[in-house]
Amino acid sequence: MAGKAAAPGTAVLLVTANVGSLFDDPDNLQKNWLREFYQVVHTHKPHFMALHCQEFGGKNYEASMSHVDKFVKELLSSDAMKEYNRARVYLDENYRSQEHFTALGSFYFLHESLKNIYQFDFKAKKYKKVTGKEIYSDTLESTPMLEKEKFPQDYFPECKWSRKGFVRTRWCVADCAFDLVNIHLFHDASNLVAWETSPSVYAGIRHKALGYVLDRIIDQRFEKVSYFVFGDFNFRLDSKSVVETLCTKATMQTVRAADTNEVVKLIFRESDNDRKVMLQLEKKLFDYFNQEVFRDDNGTALLEFDKELSVFKDRLYELDISFPPSYPYSEDCSQGRQYMNTRCPAWCDRVLMSPSAKELILRSESEEKVVTYDHIGPNVCMGDHKPVFLAFRVAPGAGKAHAHVHKCCVVQ
């Protein structure tokens, strides 16, 4: 039981999962996904757990509504979750609203042993005690317990109807107040365009959107607290540098469309060895001949090309990555470790935190390792994204210095 764990403090589990695949093929994927998720819950026994989902409902949302209801019911009522007697679920299901729809789903579970937990009401500007299980869906704009925004259309003009945005909630657990932000940033629309410049135009778009979120959550409207931002950042490896490194000894052939002269394909061949094709690059094709480079030693050799977070080095912290790129995995349920050849594998799914949140979790780490940053289902098909999680403990009294500020014990 979570309440009887040996290590002191409050156990927290933060999980991010792009779950679009689960609703496109629920019969084959959801059972395995849930089993692996429950295993992580069982291993880390959190008192407080947050699951941030992106692309909730899948690409064909109208056809997937029944699968959404079933998935939510399973999470709330399964035997594996029976000790979590309080929950909050926020589902952006209003797919008819192009102005607001983000397809984000945020789940928060509270263990029965957890006594003092409060959620912030952004409208009333005060904390409220969390009781029972509640689900909020359809339109979330009128829900005072969260802030939700979709990124402006002009951030990513080539995508007519993007579903990218963020949802923010604020919690107070054991006198520690923190924001939890579910985020989905813009993808790479074309491998060829991503390859043209370093950093790519898409990296610039993500930089702008993430900066907007960070400015928003530390503005003057509310007291500043620690924050965790976790979701599908769509961070990609620096494509130009990766290709140059993977194809150091290759020659490049450019294939153009006959009618427009537009570049439609790049073919990299070994200079010798019978001119063997090493890499083929198209708008939605990244076909490298040796996938092992992305899996060997968890892809560590490629981390030097994971540069997008460096822009925010003073504002966001991340634990060391020791798992392979989280996207794009094969959606074939018999291929748990295989990447699709649509994109260069990258660490899209991350759990990031503010400097004060970093102090909160690392201060809690003793000789016994209580902080874990990893992915879920390494050998099982979880859809095109592997979920990523951060497990840690908030040390007893870690938030006491600020307890009078948060007034967690005197709110209604």
C-alpha cells in the first residue's frame, strides 16, 4: 500500500502519454497499455498521481467517443486503482470548437492515505479540499479549477486546424504548492524542411509556444509556485546535424518533382560498399538502414543532438535521460521495440520542472534512490509514443516554510 511505503514523505508520480494510437486501435492496444501503466503505479506506489494525456480520443475523434468513455471508466474503477478514492479528470472533448479544442486529458488520483490535499480555484483565488471523484468534459473554459489555452493559429500557419495547447492545474500536497501543466507543442510537418536549417523552423515555433506558456504561468495574476510541465513537447533532434553524423561517409542524391522541380526526396548512399542506401528522406519518411543506433545504450550517442531545451536552461530543468527516444514507435502490437520510419526517433515526451521544483525533488533524495525518470513499456507496443514518468517523494516538511502563504490548512 502506498500509505505504508518505507521511505518518508509523500510519493508523487507524474506521467505523460500521447495516447492517440490507443483510440485508433483500442482492441489491440489499450489492454497492454493499461497493464504497463498499472505496473508502474504498483512499483512506485504514489500517494498523488497525475496522468497527462495528449491526442485524447485519437485522430478520428467523433468515431472514438465510446472508446473514450470506456478508457476513463477503466482508469477510475479498475482493481489496480482501488486505493485511490479521490480523482479529478479534465477531458477536452469539445472537438467541434476549432478555436478551443486541444484534445488534452488530465487525470489526477489521490491515495486513500493522503490526508491534506487541496486544489486551487483560479477564479476564487483560493484552495479547496479535494473529495470524491469528478469528471469534467466537453468545454473546460468555464471550469475554475484549471486554466486552458490553445495556441494562436498564427503560431503554426501551415496546419489549418492544430490541436496544440496547454492545461494548467494547481495543487497543494503536504504544504507544498505546485502547478502541473499538460502541454502539446507543434510537430515537424516535413522532414525535408526540418533538415534545411539548424535549428529548424519547427524548433523555433516550439520555442515560441513554450516561452508563451512559461510566461503565462509565472505572470502577476497569481502567487508564484513551483511548476512541472509535462506532455508531448515534440522536441526533435537537430535534423541537419543528425543526418550529417549518420551519413558522414555518404553521398547525397536529390530527387525533384518533374513538374515543379521541388525537392521530394534525398537519398544518402555509401561512397563505397556497392553504393548501399543508408538513409532515405522524404516529407514523412526517415528510413535509416540501422535502427540499432537509436536503441543502443538507450540512444545516448544521440543526446548531443537533443538541443531544444537548451534555450530554456535557466527556466526549465530535466533529470538525465536514460531511456531511448519515446517516438515514433510502430503501432503494430507485435513490434514493441520497433520504430516507424516516418520520423527520426526523438525524445518528444518529457517531464520538465522549474528550478524551485528541482530543489523540491532533489532535496528529498537520500542515499536510497527515490527519484526515477524513465519510460513505460520498453518491450510492449504502447502506440506510437512510449509514456514517460517521473517518480519522486516530497520530503516531510519540505513546504512548511511557505505553508502560511498557501494557507492550505485554512481554506474551505
